[in-house]
Amino acid sequence: MAERQLHGLQWESHIKKQLNLSSNSYTSHWDGELDGLPLSIKCMGISNALEMSSLLRFWQSPPFLMIVGWWKDTHTKQVEGSQKLFFSEEILGRLRGTLSLEDIQKAVDTLTIKNFPEGRHEEARAWFKQ
């Protein structure tokens, strides 16, 4: 397993143990359930982007909770802080903007390595802006 993923899995195991949550498969849609809502557990560098899984999966997500742990030291990646976030229907709507699920499905189906091989990212960006 890549080091990039290992610290995230260690954080996820730590949170699940603290909250007494059962373990899901690594490929499960959600990391668990908390307070009756789906739960996503993330670990990231303090200045990195927070990745939200696949674009299509995000567009189909119901309201959910997320626990994010962050680290500053790129050598140790020791978690220095955490936050529990609630993504309500209102917040999800703001993040999704005016794009429909159909728009997202079309983008996911079109923006593939087959249609836009390596080195053709400018063409892919132009297509998406249309």
C-alpha cells in the first residue's frame, strides 16, 4: 500500500476504534454510520485539497458527516487536529452549484483516458467548459 494511503487508513482505524464503529471494506461507499448519517473519514495535509471521492458519487450523496484529521509535518504526517463536518442538503446544493446529475454523468462518461489520452488535458478542459 502506498504511504499516501497508509496514514489515512491508520487515521480511519483510530476514529472507528474511538467511536466503536465496525469496519467496512476499503472500497465501501461510506466509512461507517454516525448519528444515523453516512460517515466519511478523511486525513489530509493542512494545506492540501480535501478530496471527496468520485465526482459522480459526490453528486449522488445524501447528507452526511465527515471527520477530517489534518497534519502539518510532511515527514511524520502525525494528525495535529480534527473537525467533524455536517454536509446538509443545503451545503451539498451550494457545492454542486447549477450542474445537474446528467451533466456530471456526461462528463464522467466523456472525460476518460480513452477519449483524452495523456497529454491532451487542454482539450479535455476545453470540452468541459462548453
